Amino acid sequence: MSPVSRHFLLFLAFLSSCAAPEERRSALVPSRSVELAAKYDLVDVRAFIPGIAIDLRYTTPRNVAQRAIYPARMPCLLRIETAEKLKTAQALLRAQGYGLRIWDAYRPPEVQEELHRHGGSTGMFLSPETGWSRHCGGIAVDLTLVDARGTEQRMPTYFDEDFANASRHYRGSDPEVRRNLQILQAAMKQAGFTQLESEWWHFDDADYVSNPQPVVFGHQLAIPTL
């Protein structure tokens, strides 16, 4: 091998090493994870409810950990019965000129541990020692209301913040916020969800509230830990 060729190969190896962190963050193969998820009765919401808006906040730094804790191409997964209910809620809202935007759905228990380390003091994240979040079984979803153009509507707070004002019982004086919350709550309740008292954005599949589903770990779905 000539010196030029050797130097070129070393240069390529250097570029590869520079890109390694991002590649590791994107090492997830969504189709493989979705295939594995089917064994646990979890479905890909993007395919199951075409057109629904999805913005998984934990793929970004916009969360309590202030860094991405999901892989960049994290699939949005839910138990199939829960996804069916969400599909109904989306249809109910579409008929009124609105829709849903999902902020979180299935959450690997490994991520729940990370969230508890960073935000356990807020009371938002269950300690693994006392029990797993229903997100870890794919029977809970965090979401908000959007209009027909996909614009998020004004709500009591943003996601995972301002816990003091995050109750599902809006106590403010803004009629628009109250109306938006009522529209969202009515559609989700009619579709078969119950709402977490302390977080207006969190909804549980009512059929499984008293019968939590077994948690599914990220490594079972080939979802890497960041």
C-alpha cells in the first residue's frame, strides 16, 4: 500500500471516530425494534394512526435531563388496545378541527431510571423501587392538542414542567386554555382513557389502570441506552 493510500485510510478512520457519538445515538434500527415490539403486543403508532403528530421530547434536550435520552429515531410504541383507543380519540378531535401531538408513549424502564435520577424530586417520575411507570408497559401516553395545521394549542403548562400548575384541573383564568383542556379531556375520556391527576398531559388506558402490564425493557426491543 502506498503512503498516500495509507494516509487516506487513516483520514477516513479519523472521520469515522469523530462521527461515532452521533452514530451511536442513531444506532437504533426502528424497523427491527417495531418487529420485536410486536411480540409484546406493542404497535408502531406512526403506522397505526397515519397522520398523527409525534414529537417525542426525550429524543431532544427539551426535558428534565436536558439531553437526549431516547435514540434519534425512537419508534412511538403503544400496546395495541391502547393505540386503538388513541385512534378513536384522534378521529373525535379531527371531526372538531383538532388533533393530537404525542410527546411520549412507550418508555423503556432504563429511561425511567434516568428520569427519576434527574427529576425524582419533582414527584413526576416514579422510583423503580416503588413501581414502574405505566409508560413502561405501553399503556400510557403524554400528549397535547393541536389544530388542523398542527399548531399546538395553549394549555396550562408545557411538558414535564411547572408541576405546581400542571394539574388536570385548570385553576387559571384564561378561557382559551380552559376550553382547549376540556376539548382534549373530553375526547380522551370518550375514547377510553383516564387522566393522571397531577399531569394534564398524561393519560392512561382505563382498561389497564388496575391491571398494569408487564414492563418491556429497551434491550428486549434492541433500543440502545444513551
